Amino acid sequence: MSVDFGLRDRVAFVTGGASGIGRAIAVGIAEQGGAVGLFDRPGAAFEEAAAAVSAVGGQAIALEGDVTDKGSLDAAIARLEDAFGPATLAVNAAGIANAAPAEEMSLDQWSTLYEIDVTGVFLSCQAEAQSMLSGGRTGSIVNIASMSGTIVNRGLTQAHYNSAKAAVVHLSRSLAVEWAERGIRVNSLSPGYTATPMNTRPEMVDRMRMFAEQVPMQRIAEPHEMAGPAVFLLSDAASYITGIDLLADGGHCAW
Ligand SMILES: NC(=O)c1ccc[n+]([C@@H]2O[C@H](COP(=O)([O-])OP(=O)(O)OC[C@H]3O[C@@H](n4cnc5c(N)ncnc54)[C@H](O)[C@@H]3O)[C@@H](O)[C@H]2O)c1
């Protein structure tokens, strides 16, 4: 058997696919031959993302919805199947980030982040697995967590985000074990600091140079550097890998 990193004739559902890491992974999937459904909120940059996929010779459709709304996830997965065939790959990259000192954080700020970053990932996995299992298909799901699920970022007061990302790592392990015998692999990919729109938020802009100095590689990541690790976990080259958290952090957590 030869090692196969390719995704030819595979169909992938990517949440948060219109921006940043989700978009870069969608492009990476297309480069390896997969067709992509770009799931994101109404008003997201669908056209730019679809154009980026087309530019590498791939096919994509825009799927509007919200990861906190199971009905919109189910409808989008059905639309993707009508367009390209049933999805056997999924990447859950939709997420938000913000900050506030823990002693001042409102319940609303806490709950909104958990609703999107934790419940949204669970609902996405549930919708994806229901589709795969009901069709008798095997599959691979990659949830985008963060190194913030392992470390606490110096100078950033984001107890809700850090704990939510730790939850995504352990949620992924739990689902991996539940679905292992039925052929669905579930892993998380934990990026380090990455140059995406998320990091233009006010509390981040001045800190990015300082953050780069905290990384052994002395730089933050470009979004496309998350595509390789995600494609690996999605591909048959990772056929015996489930329940892991793959850190792509320039060595940050080793320091
Ligand atoms: N940028 C980083 O440094 C970094 C580091 C580690 C982990 N991450 C994680 O990577 C993922 C992608 O982040 P990014 O940096 O590409 O940010 P981004 O803001 O560029 O992309 C996030 C996307 O998620 C979408 N989204 C947000 N809420 C949604 C919802 N309720 N329903 C559907 N879509 C929704 C947004 O519209 C956006 O297109 C996030 O889970 C983030 O926590 C980012």
C-alpha cells in the first residue's frame, strides 16, 4: 500500500470556510482534489473564498448558516450533497475570540463564546456524523481548537476562550472514541498565533510582535500553514490516527 495524502473525489464541509484558517484549509483540500462546501455566516466573504478555491482549480459552493443552529447545518450538508455528493470530510473552523478580565466578564460574553466555540463545534460534528452514519459512510472530522487549550496566552485575559478550546480538544477525543468502530475519525488541530482577521481585534494588534518573540520559530503562522496538518489528518495517510490534538504552533508549547 502506498501512502496517500490526496483527497481526490472527496467532498468536504468546512465551517468558518469564508475566512482565515477555514478558508486556507478549504484551498488546501481543493489543491489535493477535494470539492468544498464553505459554510459561514451570512455576509461572510464567500466570493473571495470561492475565488481562492477556483484559483487552484477546485470547486466550492457557499453555504450560509450558523453553527449554533443545527437546522442550518443539516440543510447546508444536504445542499453540499446535492452539489458534489455526500461529504466524508469535515473541518470545523468557525469560531470567535475576545477578551475581558475574568472578574468583570459578563455572563453574556461568556455564554456567547461558548455557544459558538463549543456548542457550535458539537452541533457541527453531530450534523456531519449523522450524515456520514446514515449513509453508511466512513469519514474524517478535524476540529480547529487552539494552543490556548493547552497554554494560557501571556497578557491575554480570555478565560472563556482558553477553557472553550480545551473543551474542543476533549470533545474531539470523546467523539473519536464514540465513533471509532463505525469508521469516523475525529481529531483536533491546534494552531498557534496565526495571521488572520481574528487577530486584528484591538487587544491583539499591538501584541503580535511580542507574541512572535515568544515562539521558538520567532514568527507567527500564515493561514496556509494550517492547511498541511489539516489535509494530513483528513487524508488516508492518517488512517490510524484518531483522538489526537495536533499542535501547529512553531514550537510555542515546547518552550
Ligand atoms: N488566528 C489565530 O491565531 C488562531 C489560533 C488558534 C486557533 N484559532 C481558531 O481557528 C478558527 C478560525 O479562526 P480564524 O483565525 O481563521 O478567524 P476568522 O475570524 O478569520 O474566521 C472565523 C470564521 O468563523 C465564522 N464564524 C464565526 N461565528 C460563526 C457562526 N456562529 N456560524 C458560522 N460561522 C461563524 C466567521 O464568520 C469567520 O468567517 C477559530 O476556531 C479560532 O478560534 C485561531
